[in-house]
Amino acid sequence: MQQVPRSMAAPAKKPAFIPLPILASVTFIVLALGAQYGPGSVGVAGVTQMNMAELFDYLEEKLNGGWTPNEGDTFSAVDTITEMNYTWGLTRITFASFPNGPMYFSGNYTGSLSPGDHVRVTFTFTSGGMTTDIKRI
């Protein structure tokens, strides 16, 4: 049996991996899309409200399709906090719909929110990045 030179061999398949900065950006975009279309709607046919996991999936699909956010684009999602803690200037929050993917938010939300709270998370793109607003509903 003749061996194929390494340079001609088919590349090995790598497992899907999304780097944390891209994951955070996608998460933000998903949340921002919901708010862009107004309260209770994310602009997706048949969907009146997205949770964090649905928003993440929606934004990931948009980004993979070549979409780029513009200043002022806003997205939101409604979900329930299952875990949260604050350290080093960031609040780590796990949402019910996204149990294996805690998200990090700048600032300390532990004084105003707690596990079990039903919240709306809104992301807005700015010229300098993105702003986040989390409110109990």
C-alpha cells in the first residue's frame, strides 16, 4: 500500500470551537436583536420572546451569514438567573436556558439581582463596543 505524503493528505477534522470573545459577541448580538424589534418581539417569525440560548443561536446564525452589527443595534432576551457571583469587576451569571454557558457582565449585579429572578437582558452596540442592561421583570 502506497502512503500519501502528509502534505497531500486530507486535513483532520477539528471539533467545533468558538473562542470566548466570539461567544461573548454572539451572545451580545443575540440579545441586542430582540430589543431592536421592540418589547416582546425579536423580529423572528412566530417567536414573541427569546431566552438567552435562543438569542445566542439566532445571533450566531446571523454572524455566520455575514451580518455585522451597526451602532445602535439592540437585542434583548428574557430568562431566569440560576446562579450568579461577582469577582474581579465581573458578574458571572448562569441562565436557566443556558446552563452550561455562564455569561460575564461588567459590574456588580449581585446587589440588585439574585438566583431565581426573571430578567430581561438588553445589549446595545455603540461606537466603542456594547452596553448591557439587566433588569428584573
